[in-house]
Amino acid sequence: MHLRKLMIGALPLALSVPAPLLATPATSFECPDAIPAEGLQVIHAKPGWIPYVASPMYLHAAAPMAGPPEMKGDLADFKETRSKGTWSYTYSLDGAFPEGKWLQCTYGEHNQVTLSRQLPDDTQECKFTYSKGTKAGQHQIQIQCK
């Protein structure tokens, strides 16, 4: 009987705890959909050759990295889930990241170009949910980190 009173008495206290203290809110990140053709340049072309960029490069992939892009710190440990029309990858980001946690967005069907930004140090997990885009090799990617 005493345990029941204790549990019932604690219920209003448990219900009054603000939601942010119960769960860490997710933060959304968004990779640019494309790198415009005007933003791409070919320099140091061989003499006599004229470079021309015909179209933008579309977003193809995104993932967290250990360290800045030049370190090429791709993370290999993730959980994959698939459903009709979408697929997702969830990365755990706990542990040591002495060079920081980074988000990498890749463009072109073979990830020829990357854009990267540093993530907050307290980021513990990121989920990347993909669906096909309207252009060849393009993907729509929703990024939720907490």
C-alpha cells in the first residue's frame, strides 16, 4: 500500500517535468540541393581547350565525418533501414572526435564535389533519410541530429 501511494504521489511530479528535459530535441540540417553550374569552374585546362560546365551538380549523398573534409574521416559504423521509396542511415557519434564532428554533403553521381560544415560537439547521433530526386543520381536527404 505504501509503494502505491508513493507511485501515485510521484505521478504529478513526473508529468510536470518539461519535455526538453525528458528528450534531447533533434536539430535539422539541410544540404544545398545542388551546386549551380555558375559555381563550378574548370581551371588549369590544357592550352587550346575551353572549359564549359553545362549543368549543376545535384546532391547525391550526405554523412557525418570525423574531422574536416581533407582528413577523409568517413564513418563506417551505421544502422540501415529501408522502406518503400525511402532508406535511412543512422550514425552514432559518441566517443572521441579530436578534430570535431563534421557533416559532408556530396554532389554528382560519383560524389565528385563535397560541401562540409562542422557539427556541434555535443551531437550524439544523426539520421539521414533518403528518397530519389527528380534528376538522374539526385537524392532528397533529410538530416536529423541530436
